[in-house]
Amino acid sequence: MTVDATWQKSSFSGGGDSSDCVEVAAVPEALCLRESDEPGTVVTTTTTGLAALIRHLRRDM
């Protein structure tokens, strides 16, 4: 999936110019996530879905 959007590095990713990071982009009706080292693989979700994922991940930390 190719998404024409402005990608930004997640604040949860490591600092610096490391290629190991998650990037986020907002498009109409959705949020898109991808890993910087695999920009062609995009996961699309809603704000509700992303919030649920983050809550789940925080609980398991």
C-alpha cells in the first residue's frame, strides 16, 4: 500500500537518526503506521484503534 502523506517519527521511537523507528501519518478518516526500514508496509487504523493498542502495550510493559 502506498500512502501519499506527510510521515513523522513517533516520539516513542529512539532518538537520533536511527532507522529503527515507527512513523505516523494522518490521512482522511485514518491513521497510518509504518516502520522506517519497510516504508512500503503500512498499517491503517482509527484513532480509537491506535489508542487501544497503546493502552495494551503500556499495560504489558
